[in-house]
Amino acid sequence: MLITPRQLLDRFDGLARGRQLTAFGLSRYELARAADRGEIRRLRRGVYASTKATDAAIAAARHGGALTCAGALQHHEVWTLEDDDEPHVWLGSTGRVHPHPGCSCVAHYHPGRMSLGVADVRDALIHGYFCHGEEFFFCALESAWRKRLIGAGDRARIRATLPRSAQWLVDFARPDADSGLESLMRLRLHLQGIDDVRTQVHIDGVGRVDFVIEGRLIVEADGEDNHTGPQRHRDLRRDAAASALGYESLRFDYVQILRAWDTVLEAILAALRRAHA
Ligand SMILES: [Zn+2]
Ligand SMILES: [Zn+2]
């Protein structure tokens, strides 16, 4: 035998139907033997898994479909604004649900070619739009683009699949967003009519800053790590240098931007009014 059932399954990311495997020359008997020996798992009739498959993907396969939405995007290392607490399962347009123990899956019936395992980035982005909305979609889209996980053809296909009212999100997306937080900020500011937003700007004497808005306001978006000690000192020195150059600086952390956007926006709008006064 040239390839074992487990090796072949691993090439399918750990999940496949029996007929996908027998197409490579393995017999049903060999699959059954490998399952008996514990080298692979038989999830249900005609569906097999190896240890390469994640728990969420296995739950989705047991349910009768492919893992999609945040779970699939994270599998592909795309940044997501939120997690899915339960597996979101793509059943194709006519998929059949298979009851399984402990099922808490969220089922999606989107058109397209579903195969067991994990939905590809393009499909998971589309499903993510319909499931989680604009912000989730936009941040994940920019993350996927930056990581070169989607190409021009994918973006065109995604755009054509979205409702017309949402297609601008694809046009507005850029391949160079530095983080999900940056994508989110740009999108939210755009929706407030603030479009003079430059990102990752180098300012002599200050260094690289996250955002310069309308040429006057520096906004720094701090990640989840706390700025303490030497980092805190660097931040303060940068703020002083920026002020000396005529900039105003605002600094927000991850939780503020995500959960208290109203207060963040008020602070930005007030600073811009002062800058233009
Ligand atoms: Zn289920
Ligand atoms: Zn979903």
C-alpha cells in the first residue's frame, strides 16, 4: 500500500468521506481495518477522521457539513472580531442534518459546494458576513487579504455574493491593515464621515503612530497587552514630542474601542473640533 488511510485523511485536513478516500485507491475494507485498529475514526457511516481534525470540525462533520464562520476563519489564521461559542456548520443548500450526541451546532444553509472539513476562507468570509455582520466581515476580509489568503478573484466573488448595500465593504478594504483593531477603527471612522485617516504613519521625532486623523490628531490603539514600565515611558515621551509638533494625541485600548466606542468617538470628535478651532 502506497499510502495509509491515516496519511490520506491528513491530506484532507483530517476529515473525509469514504468515497473521497477510495477514489485514491484505498478499499472500504482497508478503511474499516484502519478504524478497527484505531488509526482513524469512523464518525458515522461513510465519514472518517484522523487526529488532525479539530473537535469543532469533527462536530461539524458529524452534523453533516463543514465548519464555517469564525471557527473556520480562525483555522485559516484569519483574525476575527468575535468567536463562535458553538460550531457553525455549513450544510450546503440542501444538506441533511445528522443527529449526534451533544449537538449544539448552528446550522447554515448557504449555496455553494460544501465538502466536509473546514470551509475555505472565501466561503467562510461570506457566511461570516451573513452571520456576524459588517464589522466582523470587514475585519476578517482585511486580515485574510493581508495574509494573502484571498486573491482578486476571491474578492470579486465575495463582492458579487454580498447584498448590494454591503458591496462597498469589499471596495473599501485594503491589503495592508496592520491589525483587526486598525480595520475596525478605519471602518467606524469612515461611517462617521471621517476619511482623512492615515495609518502606520512615521512622524520625525515621534516614531511610527497608529493613526493620524485629518493631519492633526494622533490616535494610538493599544493591544491587549498593558503598557507599563519602559513602554509606558516611551508612550509618554512620544506624546510630548507629538504635542511639541502641534499634534494632539489620544490613546485607547482594545476594550475601549471594542466595548465603549461611543466614548472613543466623542473624544476623537472633540479633539478634531479643537484642532480646527
Ligand atoms: Zn450538531
Ligand atoms: Zn455562522
